[in-house]
Amino acid sequence: MVRTEEDTWDLANSVGATATMVAAARAAASKRPQPVVTDDYAEPLVRAVGLDAFTRLATGELDSTDMEGGIGFPRMVDTFAARARFFDDYLAAAGLAGLRQVVIVASGLDARAYRLPWPADTTVYEIDQPEVIAFKTATLSEIGAAPTAQLRAVGIDLREDWPAALQDAGFDPAHPTAWLAEGVLIGWLPPEAEVRLLDSIIPLSAEGSRFAADYGTVTGTSPEAQEQSRLLTEGWRRHGLEMDLTNLTYPGEHTDVAAHLLANGWETTKYQLTDLFTAAGLPELGDAEHQVPSTTISFVRAIRI
């Protein structure tokens, strides 16, 4: 189904299913002998969504290497584990720098508010659709999970006035904030909506605020990237999943997030997927370094100066 500005989804279909896919990859990564990320909440969340292929990946019933080969996404589990570790380390550094206000944009099945060792007095705001927030809260409550920071969930669609809702929940723009936009700015929004999101965050960010995100597009426009997207779609279909990434992403030239922040008074540092693998101590990407998403996704950490 082609995306529209008024479309809806849940965690079992459309772009929402990609959040479940990423959580399943984190669960699979957590089961490895020397995991680069440990997320004990990913598996129960994926189980609760109920997509069979992702549940089998999360529980270890489906070998991750076999699945990656079958869907045409080599090193998928390592990719999302390295990404999670990159952002975990960013948040840890923000805490060490004294930031005690954190905003996770489009939090999906992210359980960082429950699994990270937050400094005392940290408040974590999670923004996502009300149904997603309610699902995650109820699922984690059922297994006895408790937040490790003060958690304030803000149930609102990013197409609505989320800055007002965030401030109504207690967010103080006068305090430096650690912003996280993981998996948001990689083609799931129209290019103009990406700019709106960034331009909403900037005035809410006091001096010393930090921002981290991945950005670009998960599909790419080259013939090689389009062919890989086709193979990926066919691979998911063999597992009973209708996930055509070409139709799930918006066309057009997507925002260079690092450049946009730099132009608006932020100090930025860019990274590529190979940098994340190195930082996580994972084996080199090999041939996957020349394929999507390694060739089309960048990462940024930024500080408001």
C-alpha cells in the first residue's frame, strides 16, 4: 500500500511493522554469546504483536542468519544491534554531561526507559501514537516491568501539535534536552515533514541540548538499490509478511539532517554504518557495506551551541 499523509497503521502492518522487525532483531541480538546490546523486553513485545516470522526471529526459533539470507538483508540483526548500541551510548554520554531531560520521538517498541541505567532525576518523554503507547505500556506492565527513569508517555501523532502536548506533559524547553529520533528520518516521513519535525525540535532545545538520529532512505534510487528492495519484499512475502519498503517510504530527496542542524546553530558529527560496527566491536560489514542501508543511511550526533 502506497503511503499517504493521512494513512494509519499499527505495529502489525505498514510502517508500524518495521518497528516490530527492529525489536525482533534486538531480541535476536540479545541472545548471542557476547551481545552488543541487551534488550530483555524486545521479545515479549514482539510476541505480543503476534507476527509469526518476527516472533520466531525474536525467540530464536528462526536462525537469524538463515532469515537474513532468505530476505536479502545481510547482517540485519547486527545492523540494528549496532544502531541500538550507538544510540544507547549517545544517551549514556548525555547523562554523564548532566542532561536529565530526554525525548524519544516515535518511540515505537523502544524500551530504553525500562532497560537503561538512567541517572537519578532523569525524566524520559516518549512520543508516539496513542495506540502504540498504550500497547507497549500494557505489555510491559503485564510482565512486571518498571521504568528506570521517570517516564512520561505522550500519545500523539507527529502530524499533530506534539510540541504543545509534550510541554503539557511537563517538558521544559529551558532545560537542556537529549533528543533521540531513531528510525524516524529514514524515508517514513515526506521530506517536508522531516524539516517540520526538525524545525519543531530546534526552538525547544536550550543551549547544551543534544540530538541523535539516523537519516536518509531505506530504499535508495539506484537500480541496484531498487533491485535489493524488490528482493527484500519477495523475501518478506515468503515469510508471510507484506512489507514493500518502496511503497512504505516517501519518494523525493530526503533531508540532510546533519546539514540542517549545522545551519541552525548545532555542532554536528556524522557517522556511517561501518563506524557503528567498529564501535560495537562487530566484524566488518564485508559485501553489505556496498548495499542498502549502508550506502543510503547516515547517522548524526549534534550539540546545540
